[in-house]
Amino acid sequence: MTELERRTFLLYVAGSAFAVLTTGNVLAATLQGKKEEQKPAGKPKDPKGGKELKPGLQDDGSFVLDPANPPKFEKRLETKKQEPNGHFLEFGKDTIIVSQSPDKKAWFAVSAICTHKGCGVVYKPDDRCFQCPCHGSKFAESGKVTKGQAKTDLTSYTATEVKSGTKTFVKISPNK
Ligand code: FES
């Protein structure tokens, strides 16, 4: 091999090595980019607060209910074994019932303790009212008495449906 042939050969080898390294870097950068594209989107967030909602009592005094997984209710309420059509909850000093309208467009939360003699009221979706099974008092979805014995309205609360990620919760707050 002449000196000229030797130099030409060395230049060829160096050029090939550079080409391999460059191609490798481009390939690595492409794969890295793909990896970053595939990263998970992160935890679901509350669209309003930017924070994921967790069921239970909140810092602002409201209560977030997961209707698909309500907390266990231990208290004994006299309902004459009628279907409550809602969820009984302890909320502050009150015991409340949270129910959804039959068309699924609205939620209602009122005190579950009848203002006549303290039985537990149940929701009647067909009549769209709360009713006391003990002596027949009826209350509108707003808690207002529509039929005695009871003379005083049930305390009502604001119940709003909230989405957090893929879940649907009901946020209950005292009325202002
Ligand atoms: S306790 Fe409810 S109507 Fe009497």
C-alpha cells in the first residue's frame, strides 16, 4: 500500500465512523422523543380547583360524596324499613339525606330528621318529594313542608355534581 492509498483508506475509515456515530445520535434522539410522547398524562384534576378531589370532609367545610362508594352509615333512623332512595350521611351536627332526581339532572341534600317527631325521611322519586314514613309528612326537594304533621321545613343544603378525572362526585355545602 502506497502512502497515498494508506491516507485515503484512513480518511474513509474516519468518515464511516463519524457517519455511524451521527446516525446513532439521531436515532437515540428520535427514540427519546417517542418515550416522552408516551408519558402518562398525570393524575386527574378537579377542573375548577386544579386539585384531585378526594371524597370526605373538605378543608372548606363541604363534604364530597362518592355516590358509587358512599361512607358507611351507622346511626339508626326510624324509616319503617322504607327504601331511602338516597344516601344518609353525618354532616356537621346534622344527619342528612342526599338524593338524585329520577332524570339524573339534579341532586338534593336535606336534613334527614323529620321536624315532627324525628323519624328519618326518605326520598320518593315518583312524587319528587321527601316523605316521613311515621306520620306522612311531606317535604319538597328544597326541604319545604308541603304536608303536615310537620310544621317546620327540613334544613336544606347545596348539592352540586362535580367531576374529578373520570369520577363523578356530589359536593354538599351549607346554604348561605
Ligand atoms: S315524625 Fe315525621 S311526620 Fe311524624
